[in-house]
Amino acid sequence: MSPLIDDIADFITTLDWNAVPEKIQDSARDRLLDALSTAVASREVPTTSALVAAGESFATQGGCTVLPTGRTTAASEAALINGTAVHSILFEDIHLGSSDHPGAVIVPAALAAAESAPSIIGRHVSMDDLLRGVLVGYEVHLRMGVIAAAGIKKRKLRTTSMFGTIGAAAAAASILSLGRDETITAIAMAANMSFGFLEGFAHGTMEPYVQAGIAARQGILAIHLARGGVRTGDLVFEGPAGFLQGFADIPAGSVVEFPSDWQITGVSAKPYPISGGKIGSTNTAVAAHQQGIDGTRIKSVRALLKPGVKEFPGSDLAGPYRTYSAAQDSTQFCIASGLLGRAIDSLDYVLKKYDDPEVEDLSHRIELISEEGRLITKLEITMDDGKVETVEVDWSALQIPTVEKMADKLRALTTGFWAVDNVEAIVSLIVDAGPVPVSELSRLLRSC
């Protein structure tokens, strides 16, 4: 059986965009629209501002767009800033199976590779090339998740950046038409540069969001290393001291197959700018409020959760919420906000009004309970008169993204930042795609 890296390289170098089913092509389109919207919407938050400032200190020149500002810089710095920006307000996409956010890494790396193509390979690439790269990056990222997410999560490592570095290199290799040998090297080096801890979530600090940007940047670096002549071994994944053994406890010599099913269709669009594991709990809390339960009369709440939600760093926090990031990751904050009818789907509320004293007070009366086998959050709500209300809803179907939904999200999140005409032109360009050069997208992104 061939090494896993051979199968990955074959997928990257042989995927024919024109042979991809239309539904899957549309998934690549809606993922690009989603990432652009969150990158721009984050332009004024401290994490994005810090990365923009850091990027300016590098004083690098290049033709790649910095999405929050419209300026240009080198590919690696653009990937770093844009990846962080997409992730920094937690309104990006999520794949619940592997608990990660591929769009925060794949789209920034793909855009940087596409915009830098003239200087790297001497020609412009098309919008179809960009979309193919986005699809390839997502698929490699998520298929690695099928293989190794369970082991990565068990070790408290970060799936977004662990798989994202590999997916970013895959996206860039596809867009830049690397040969098979160079693609193998790029993927191997990306695997060697994969990283990421979860500890930052426990403190409401910035490092989890910067991880996405670094992963995107490392994917671009892997391409340059491959083109520069670096050579790597065949068993970077399944060798005795390789990626799978080292990070996921998959024994060396195990038969590991690269999945063939499309994974991008399993990606969800977040309805709220919060940590993805809290979406189900928030849905149930919002439903309870909509059903007429008065949040101001709640005595206590028992939240029965899917295993792993409570245990995630930062999830079991009843306040005080000293940063918006701490609030976004707190299950109690999300449930209390929903029960009290707060606008938790609004960036203004989550980023600026997270220190709501009524929400914090209710948060201290919410007990989190992990229940084996549970998939949907159940809330057992005791009212001040002793009556117990039980609420359990499954709104997951509402999180299925479409091109139309993500175009609307781009319109909403760029209001006040981008000109309406430019937004519509960007939507049309991504939807129609084809042979139009990516430089046209770059022009629009910089003139918004």
C-alpha cells in the first residue's frame, strides 16, 4: 500500500475543477464568501489590530491583499494577518466532527498563493484556480481530520492549526500547479510545522486566533521550501516517529487510507459569533426564550451537554467575563444570553456588551452536566415558582451554508466598511468565477 502522502499528492495534483459536482463547487464558493466576511468584520478588534501592527513592523512588500485594511504585503504576511482576522471574532465556519475551523486557514493561504502567482510561477491564475485551491485545501484538511482528529483532541492539541498547516500547503500547491514531487515535499514540510495548543481558550486570550494565521503562513512557507529544493521522506505521516504516531497515537504501520468522500459539505456556518461547541446550547436557550420562558424569573438551570463541550478549555466559566473571547467560549454566557433574549447573533453585543451583569448573574446559576451519548443540549430550567421547564431543540439544519446565505452574510458584515457596489461585484465574481484572473478580485478587495 502506498504511503498516505502519495495519496494526498495524487488528490492535489489530479483534481479537475470542471469534473467536480456543482454542489461541491458551490461549497467552495460559499466558504470563500464566508471567510471574506469575517476577515473584514474583525478589522477593529484588538487581535486583528495587533496582527496588522505586527505586519507593518515586518516592512515587507508584495502584491497580496490584507483583507482588514485593503493594503498589500508579501504572501506569508498576508496569510498570517488574514488567517488571524478570519478567526478572531469566532464567526468563521466550523466542522463539528473534527472541532476545527478550516476557513480561517485555507482561504487566507489560498488567496495569498493566488495573488502571489505572478511572482512565483510567472503568470496570473484564474478564479476557478482559486476556488479549486480552496476546495483542495478544505478536503485535505478535513480528510486528515477523519483520520486523526480523535487522537489530536485527546492530546489537547489544536485541530485547526494541526490540520490547517497541511491543508494550507495543499491549497497553495494546487493553485500554483506544483508538480507531484514538489507537492509531496510541501505537504511533508507542512506536517513537520503543524502545531497548536488549546490553553489560550482557558484564559480568553489571543493565541488561539493567531494560530490560524500562523498555520496559513506556514502553508505558504512549505511551498517555498519545496520549490527551493528541500527533500523529505515518504513516511512523514505513518512512520514510527511520524505525525500520526506522535500527535494522534495511531501506531506506526497502521493501514491508513485517505478518505474519498467529499468532506466540505459537512462544514457549518455559525449562526452566532461564539465558540462552535456552544452553538447547540445557544440554540436551545434561544428557543426557550422564544417559547415564552422569562429569563428574569429563572432560579436555576441544568444544562445536559454532549460530552466534550464542558471539558473544552474555557467552556465552564460562569464569569466574570474580562474579555469578549472569554465570553464567546463560555457555555454559561451563551446559555444565559439566549435565555435572557440578548442579541447573541450580533457582533455588537458579543464584542462590546459581553460584561452584562444580568447575564453574569444568571451564568452563576447554570450547572453544566456532560451526558454520555447525548448529541443535543437539553435545558432543565427551574423557575422562581418551582416549575421546571424542559427544552431541547435541533436547529442544525439552519447551519447548512449556501452561496446565497454567505453572500448575505458578506453584505451584512461589510456594511459600513465596504462600498455596496464593490460587495455586489465581489459576490458576482465569486459566483460566476471561470477564467477571470484573480487580479480582478484583488482590485475589488483593495478598492472597497
